[in-house]
Amino acid sequence: MITYYSISAAINIIISVVLAVVVFWSGNTKINRSFVYFSLSVALWSVGYFFWQISSYQQEALFWTRFLMMGAILIPATYAHFVFSFLNIYEKKKKILFVSYVVTVFFEVFVFSNLIVKNVSPILGFDFWPVPGYLFHPFLFLWIIYTAYVTYILFKKYLLYVNSEKTQIKYLLLGLSMGFLGGATNYFLWYNIPIPPVGNAFVALYVIFIFYAIVKHSLFDIKVIIAEALVFSLWIILSVKLIFLKSLSDILIESAVLILFIFFGVLLIRSVSREVKRREETEKLVNELKKANEKLKQVDEQKSEFISIASHQLRTPLTAIKGYTSMLIEGTYGEVSDKAKGIVSKIFQSSQRLVYIVNDMLDVSRIEEGRLKYTFEDVKINNLVKDVIGELKVNADFKKLKFNFSADSESLDVVISADYGKIRQAIINIIDNSIKYTEEGFVSVSLEISKNKNSLILNIKDSGIGMTKNQLKTIFEKFKRSKNAIKMHTEGSGLGLYVAKEMIKSNKGVIWATSDGLGKGSQFYIEFPIKKEK
Ligand code: ADP
């Protein structure tokens, strides 16, 4: 007879079998395996329950109640197995688990004797309710004690855990206790207490809650499991329907539908699991990248720190070299021959260049750490450039270059607001480059006012090695040096233009360069906004 009880048993079968298969397929871990045992025990119990409910003969009913007990006896041990694995305390509880499996085997040995189910007799509307045998009482006692004990352990962990694991355990606890309490309503009638097993449908609830824990809180692998569960449920429903069909044409049509569903189901599961895998891989990659990035940042910081320390150390001896050589040239230590003077001024120039490089290096690390401080004041660019020209004249003279500076009369007294030291360093870098990269000819510097009279433009023109269009694109980047420049000047750093550009930018100016090509000279332009009189 189809009743509430047989229907709830059928639902329990479907749900626990589907869940067991799905979890089995989704991964071969300890937790998954133990869950499969537990779910299959529930399925076994439900199968016995279903056939017992639809039995029409006493012997038939007796057989199925004993079959049902087979599942019921398995449940406490498999339940403990799952909970211990899930809480990662399997090793610690191994002995207890072993004992519970031994006890399980003991009861299973007698399951088809009359020691567990003696007989079936009518009670409270049931035609064939089981009558307990001698072993049923100790079994039920142990059943209750053991499930309560395991649930207590789960509850204790629930209080201990935090975050997502806590929520997982919460849903497990909810589902399991409802399932067990619902299932326990079966035991009243065994003792002639007139309460029917109304809680039977609650057994299916444990599945729903576990499912929720899976979906919302990734107990097992979420998406794949949902897809698999849906697909398997459809297959089972369609297959069950097939059994009840009578006419050949119906069977053919339904079989075709089933085949189609199997085909598309497999496709769906495969595509979902592929997507999940891809997502996992991406997550892994992102994490690796994050780590690599952190490391790079650290290395970069260490590098800047190293440069900063090294440059400080370099500056002191360089200042001494520069000081003594300039005194040598001036004759402070007696007459120096012209030949020696030439050599000494070479030493002077080289050490001065080294000072520029060291300053640039120090500034690069300061720029990168955001530590470069600017103090703005009124600066007469004309005077500043004249001063720089004075400083660099030795270098230009040494190479016998025509080195001149011309200023537009309007530009003479024009004032800009800038950090004097930084602007000076930037302009030195540009003009010194022109001297460095010009073998013969000229370096000419000119200052003029823009057509709209809003800004000052400093133009540095040379007849040197020039640059290609490609080189022009990257010269302002850090450590960028072109081959022809390296050939001519091996000891450059590739930092001068980068530092100059950063400094000019911070002083509200712009810098750009042009060249007609290799060997055709270069022009650098620096433009500053003129400070307006208030
Ligand atoms: P460095 O001079 O130490 O190499 P810079 O940052 O000052 O570094 O310059 C970067 C590059 O730009 C140089 O290596 C060179 O290739 C190019 N460059 C700069 N100024 C000139 C110039 N006046 N003529 C030709 N090339 C230049």
C-alpha cells in the first residue's frame, strides 16, 4: 500500500543514494568516503522500510523489517566514522571506531534471526509492526547512547570553531539531529507506546541541511555536486518511470528521453567540473602571483636601500678627490706641468660626473619611496643656467666644443617658482649629456619666452650622436641607455634623464626631446610656467 510512510521511505532512498553517488564521484577523500558509508546505511534502511511498508504478507514484511534493521545497525558506526573524519579526529578516535564496528558486526550476525526482530504483528493501523527480540533492547540502548555521544562531540566542536567551519557544523548538526530524532519516532511502537513514526520524513531533512552546508559553505566541492545531484535525480526519476510504463511506444519514447538526458547530463557535469577546475587553477595562480609580487616588492625595497647606502658611502671620497684635484689645477700645491694638468682635469671631470651619478642614484631611491622633498622659492632661471654653464664649461672646453648660452632679453629677469637645487641638477643632467654625447661641433643653450608669454623655454641643442625615433620613446625611462651612447660613454647610469624628468615634473615643468636621427644631433626642451606677479 502506498502511504505517507512508504513515500517518505522512497524519498529517503532517492536522496541518500543520489548524495552517496555524488559525493563518491566528487573526490576520493577520507571525509567523502565516510560520508558515502553513512549515506548508504541510511539508503539500506530506507529500502527495507519501503518494501516493508508495501508488503502484503506477514513473511514478506518480516523479511523486510529485518533487512531494514541491517541498515539501522550500520548507522551509528558509519555516522561516527563520518563525524570523526569530518572533524579531523579520526586518528584519535580510531579505537572507539573499531570497537563500534565490532559491535555492529555482532548485531549484524543476528539480524536475520529472531533475536532482533522476533515477529511482526498489527498495531495502530500497521498490519505488520515488528516485535523486538532479546537483542533489540541492548541494540537500541547502544544506538541511542552512541549517536548522542557522537553528536555531543560535534556540538563541542561547534562551540570551539569559528567562521565558515562553524556554519558548516551548524547545518550538519541541525540536519543530523532532525534526521535522528525523526528516525527515532519509529521506536515507540516497538514498545507498544501508541506514537506512530511521524518523524520519518525528517530523515530526508538531514540530506537537505547537508546539501545546504555543501552549497553555501563548501563542505564538499559545491557546483559540481549540485550539477551531479540534479542530473542523477533526473536519471533516477526517468528510469523509475520507465519501469511502470506498459505500452511499447511509451517505453520507446521515454527511453529516448532518458538517453538524451544521460547524454546532456554527462555534458553538463563535465563542463561544470571543468569550469570549477579552471577556477581553482586561476585562484591558485592569483595566489602565486600575489606571493611573487610581494617578493618582488621586497627585493625592490632592498635594492633601493642598497643603492642609497652605497651612494652615501661613495659621496665622501668623491668630494675629497674633487677638492684635491681642483686645488692641484689651481696650483695650490705648486706648479703643475700642462700635460699633468690635462690629466688632473680629466680626473676632476670624471669625479664630478660620478658625483652627478651618485646624486641621481640617491634621488631615484628617494623618488620611488616618495621621500624627495621640494622647497619652492623664486628662481631666476637665467642666473641658474649661467651658473650651470660655468660649472660645465671645463667639460666642454676639454672636448673643444663650441659651448654658448644666449638668453632672450625678455627672459632675463623672469622668475619661476621652483626648488633651486633640484632644477639645477635636472638642467646639469641635460646639458652634461649633450657634452657627453657630442664628439665635435657645438652645444648651445638658449632661453626664451613662449609665444603666449606664459612660459619659459630652455633649449639645449647639440651636434652629437643624435637619436632614432625608437630611442626617443624610451630615453626618459629608468636605466635606458642606447647602444651608441654606451659605446661612447661606458660609465653612464641611465638614470640622469629619469631623475631630470621627475624633478621637472614636480616643479610643474615639462621636458621633451627631438632628433633628426643618428649622427644628426639632438635637442632637448624644458618648459616652465612663469610666475605671475600678484
Ligand atoms: P646616461 O647618460 O647615464 O646613459 P641618461 O638618463 O642621462 O643616462 O640618458 C639616457 C640615454 O638617453 C643615454 O644613454 C642616451 O642614449 C640618450 N641621450 C641622452 N642625452 C642625449 C643626447 N644629448 N644625445 C644623444 N643621446 C642622448
